[in-house]
Amino acid sequence: MDCQILTRISDPNDPSRRTRLRGAGDVKFSDPSLGIVDDCILELAPMTINIETPQGITVRQQFFPSTTVEDIKQKLAKFKLFVPIESHRLVLEDGTEVGGEDDNENRIGSDDSLLMELDVDVGDTLIVERTKVPINVKIPYGMKDIEVLVNLQKDTIDQVRRLVFEKTGLSKEYQERYSFGDRLLDDSVLGKFDITEDDSITLDPFRVHIIRMPRKKRVVIDGLNPMKDTVQQLKMKIATSINLAPFKQRLFNPDTDEEYVGDKASTKTLQDHGIKDDGIINLEQSKVNLKIVMPNSDELNLTVDPRIDDLQKVRDFVFNKYYNKRNIPDEDVMRMLIRSRPLNKEPGETKLRQYGIVADDESIIIKPISLSVTTPRRVILCRKIDPFRDTLDSISKIVKKEGINVDGMQIEFDSKEMTDFQSVLYDLEIGEGAKLEFKTTT
């Protein structure tokens, strides 16, 4: 490239006096080999090159040979055709990229390179190629739609999330699902979905998956605003969906078992709680109706808090209500087994929730005792005996139903004659596995 140079030395038309210079404007230097004396001033002349825009329009612009690629891009960004720096690149007519940041085989120099270093000469053409195109992003939560610049052949939906965050402050955790038409966009490049310039993609509204324990029934709650809605508002939507009052709901992080606490007065949002879009929340009832099946198949109903109450509350309730506040020593109450499928432990620190009691209509069973009765005719096994209600008179009636006449018979337990027919078996110390003997008194 021969730069045009205007000089104030003798014979300025002599080609030997021409050289390539760095710097814009007036440059002062001395060079004895060229016959240039100290303080001689050389002036760089601007050169005209062609700029071809993406719209196919070619314009002529003047630049100094010492102009950088970055300078040209900045000027084009302010040009009347408006060419945004971040969405275009400059290439020569042979397809070679001038400057830029991405490494590729067809690229020379960098954005800091001078035109003279890149051999761009008078009359050359720089083509402005579009690398990114605008697409529209439709955002819920009452926000305005925004426009972002993307490279359809390189960028994925994650780049869109980053750009949306930069423009709206909406973090990636609340941009889980984007769709184009009826297709959900995955992490493939955007061009795979036939998205083109000025197309619109949609951010699907925030939603959570509510897992109702213990049956693990899933309910999807959508149409939420993570930056405004509170836990209480989430509970109200859940109540509409599954007909469970908000005050009966407890919501938990399934990974940490942390409870998401919120009431009508709370202003803490779903975002503040760290609840993510498309995330999972466990739902348990704070108060549940528990059925207690007694040895004689009677049913009692008790409202319990599964996270607070344990088996001791159940036993206290049974003895206060069903056994007329009967005073039973603690050690005997503790031995009285309350069980259903998961219940096989004694009271203590273990809460009802840990037995799987977290929903209405769960039931537990007060285990009856069994004992055997030996009669002159045969041995009878008596099951479902309630030691706190049944008496020897009750046992006699069971034996009679087996077709054995017990009138006048003597009852023995541990080789002792029993004469108290009205006291309950517990008071007579007749318990699980006891053996009674009915004898004739001839």
C-alpha cells in the first residue's frame, strides 16, 4: 500500500521520499537517509475507501492510514445507517475479516490494528457483515417485551437468558422455559429452531411442581410472579387447585427439608425464598385428621400436627376420651403398642410425620391382646381383646358364643381361682398371651 504523503521538503514528488508513517495528524521526526531535517513536519493525507452496508448500500468515507479498525467501527455505529458494533464485522472483498475478536483462519489483525498495517488502500471496499440479528423476547410478569441481538448459528437460549438478565434484572433461575411457536427451546443453537431476524420467542410464566406427600401426587401451579408473589399467595393458588385451605398447608424444600414460611403479613417473595422456576416443593398438611381404630373396631378422630405431635399425644387422647381418663402408670402406657403399617416404635422424639402420617384419613390401630381359654370340650383362642375394657364376664360371653355352656364353671388364671368378674383384665394383670381355664365345679 502506498500512503499519500504531503511534505514540505524539496522535491515532494520524488517516490523515494515517500514512506509509511504511524500516527494521525502532524508527526514530527527526523530521518537523515531521506534528507529530512529536524523538526520537519510531514502530514498524512486521508484516503477514501468504500463501505458496503448490510442493506447493500455503498458509501465512500475518508480515513487516515493510521485509523484503527475500532475507530472505523465506532464511526459506523454513529453513522446515519446505524451499524451496531456488537452485531457486525468488517471483511474485505475476498472474505477476509479485518480485526475482530474471534479466532478464525480468515481474520487479519485486531481491532487495534491500523489500516496501513492491514494493507487497506485507497479505493478498497470494507463490507459490513451482520453477525447478530435482533429477535424479540416476550416476557410475562407485566414487563415490556425486549429486543436482543443474537448469533443464530452460535448462541443458545442461555445467551438469551444472559441478555434478558442484563436488560431486566430477571435472573436465569426465573427464565427456565422459552418457547418458539409450539416448541420448547432446549440448549441447542437458536438457528436449529428456524428462528430468523425479528422473530419472537416467549418466556413461559413461572411455575412450580407441588408434590403432595405422602402419596407424591403432583400438581403444577403456574401463572406466578416470582418477584412479587409471596408464599401466602402461592398457598392460595394451591388451595384453589386441590381444595386444601392455606392455613393447613406446609411447604418444604425437598432437598433441605427447610420450610417455606409465609403468612398474610409477609412480604418475602418467592424469589427471596430461593424458589426456582420449574422447581419442586413438597406439600404437607399442618393439621390432619387422624383415625384411631380401637381393639373393638370403634373409631376415634383426632386432629394432629404431624411435625409436632408424637405417639404420646395419641395415647393420652385415647385414655382421656375412650378410657374415661383412666390413670395408667406411664410404663404400662408406653408398653401399649399403637401401630399401623409404619408404626412400630415407642413414643419419644419421633414425630408422627416420621411415620408417614402427613395427610387426612391416615389411621393407626390400638393393638388388642390375644389370650386362650381352655374348656372341658376344647381350647378357644380369643382375639381382639381390649385389656382396659374387657372383663372376665366379657370372656365368658365369648366362650358362650362358641356353644359352650359356662354357667357354674370356675375360672382359673395361673392356677388361682378368679372371682372378680367386673374388673377389667388390666387390673387383674391378665395380658397378652394369658391362659385361662374354665373348670366344672362338680
